[in-house]
Amino acid sequence: MPRAMHDFNFMKTRLALVSVSALLAVAACSAASGERGELMGTGATAGTGAMPGAGGAVGGGNAPGTGGGPGTGGGGVALPDGGGGGLDPDAACEGVAQQAEDRFQPVDIIWAIDTSGSMIEEALAVQNNINAFSQQIVASGIDVHVVMLAGYQFLILPGICVPPPLGSGFCPPNGTDTNFPNFLHHSNSFVDSTDAAVILVSRFPDYLGMLRPNALKHVVVVTDDDSRSDPSGNSTGNPGPYDGDSDRFIADFTALDPMLRDPATGGPNWKMSGIYSFTQCPNAARIGTVWKDIIDKTGGVHGDICSCPPGQPVPCGQTFQAVFNELATKIQQAAIPLDCEWGIPPAPAGQTLDPTRVNVDLTDQGQGTRTTIYNVDSEAACDATLGGWYYDDPNAPSRVIACPASCSEIKSVPQGRIDIAFGCATIQIPR
């Protein structure tokens, strides 16, 4: 049977952002030792300058203005070296230019996977494809948290145990595949044929800690049944208050926490996607009418579980891969670039980035002026007036983040540009 697919695009929201071009100069003072000796001045002359046009503000010396005076374009200060005539390493800070990485609004994804007895191929398809799905999102610069509500394999029942890198790869009885901070497998949240909606609501306190207020929220349900009671008794589980009632689930889930409610409309600030039965096909317990309605109303992605043939894991895996790719694309399209936050790309081969030798400057390209943004130790150390910038993690930095006051200043400059220069001693905020 050809795979049917309803494509409901996520609502895209794009903010008007300041035009920011981040230039990363990976300087000679953090190069390999053989290059360092040459660039530190064994045969150089003073006056190489730190950054073109930066004057003494960011280069030339150990403090602003010591590199030959503001606006002079540099001027290294010679250091005593026992007669060798070596230069201050901060006098030579030109290097390889690299484009800074945009950082996007983070994403929290909550999976509710039916692991009742009829879901053998489907559970395996989720397990085999979820790493590629999550890595596709991560590769686009999005920080992802994943919650898995599903059982482990038990006797004849199917289950899910996620391998690295998303999961830990440890499965019962030797451990758990939960892998903080990005992946939580709540294995006690066994999802039966008809109770995914109940589990999503009742277990919310257990996975709340994985959710972030500023993150996009996506719920994904995978089941061959529906949130409806079954008079025939063939379905297992209990749909509870969400027995055929999509509107009540949307209202109850949205009311669980303020971050799930759109402050402007009061409606859901989350989207549901699902892989469920579009028709009463051979591998469908029942058509997922409730799931279709919730997905339609929240703007998610529909995938047809009828395209997952029973007893055929290979085509089933291909079906899930296609749906996962579509969902990952929708998530990427909806993610909004973050203001005042930039990723640090890897250093070129043979060089390293020294976190103590980083400076951030704001250039007004319209006025031709340049302002140094001072470094602070953490978000808590941001100055209400001077602002500043800090690392996401001082011990293993991957992002440079502007403090609120500096962020406001950056966004107020119509032709603003951020230069992030690696190699010169970091200029700390005045104490």
C-alpha cells in the first residue's frame, strides 16, 4: 500500500534580527609551538597590530591603550627576553578567519511510544532511527532534549533501548539508557495501546525537569491504536478522560505548565506529531482518529503506520526514517536564531582555542566606530550598565553569550557587527 502522508507545515516565526557577522580570528599565540616562536617575534618587528582598525582597544598590549595608543593600529610592546628581542605575543593576533555559528532556539521532544505486543517492528524502527533523527537536528545548531516514555523489552513484549550517542547504550539488567543532560528514558511510563494521552499528562512531573521555558516543544506519539475505549476488548490500556476527546487532552496538557501555553493566544505552545493508522490496514489495531485531530489542531507531522508492513523490519525502518526526516526538517525550520549568542567553531588543524585569550567587539559599520564588550565570569556577573559577555561553560566553552545590557546595545545598532577575536588576552570588565 503506498504510504499516505499529510503534510501540515509548522508555523514559522522569524524574528527581525540585527545583521551580525561574527569573525573569529584564531591567533598565532595559540598555534602549535613551531609556529608560535616565529609569530611571537623571533624575527618580527614591533607594530604588527592586533586587529586592523582596532587601535589600542583590543590589541597591542596587555591593557587597552598600551599598544601604541588608541587608533594607531597596534604597535607591540617589546618584552625583556634575556637579549633575544622577543615581542609581546599580544602584538601579533592576526590569524585564520572563521564564520561564527548561529545558535538557535532549543527544542524539547517528548516521545510516547506504544510498546504493547503488536508494536514489535515499530518499536525497533524507533530504536534504530532515533539517533539519526536527533543528530540531524543537532547538526543544524539546535540544542535538543529528548524524553522517551516507553517500556524496555519485557518477556514477549517489545521495548526500546536507545544506543549512543543519544542514549547511554546500557540496557536492563545492567543499567539504563538514560544519558543526561540530553536524554531521559522514563521506562516506568509503559505506554499501552490506548493510554498514551493519559501517560503524557500523568507522568509530566517526572519529566518536567528535562523541559526548558525557552525551548520549542514537540510531542510525538507512535501507536497502531487510538485514544479510545474498545468495546470489543481487543485493545489494552485505559484512555481515561481522553476517551475520544482530543480537545480535553489539548486543554489539559497545555495547562500543565505556563511554558506550554502561548502567552498571546492562551492556546497550546507545543505541537503534536504522530505515526498512527490512517486506515484499517492489516497492521492497524484501529484508525487513530483522536491522534489525527490533535495533530491537525497543533500543526504537527502525520505519519502512516500502515506503511510499516507487519513482519518486515526493513521496509518498516525505511518508513520511519522518512517520517523522522520530515519531522526533523519541520523542527529545524521552526527554530528561531537566538539573539546575542554565537557558537565557537572548531580551531583549524594544529591550533587550539585558549578561553583566556578571547575578545568581543561591537562595530557600528555605519558610523565606523568600534566598542569593546568586556568579559565577565558568568551570567550572574553581568553589569546592569556595562553589560559584558560570558561563556556558556567556562571549563568547556562552546558559545559566547552577551549580557542583557550589551545585547540591547548590539540590537540597537542598525549596521552592527560582532567580531570575536581569539588570541589576545581577554579584556575583563573594570572592577
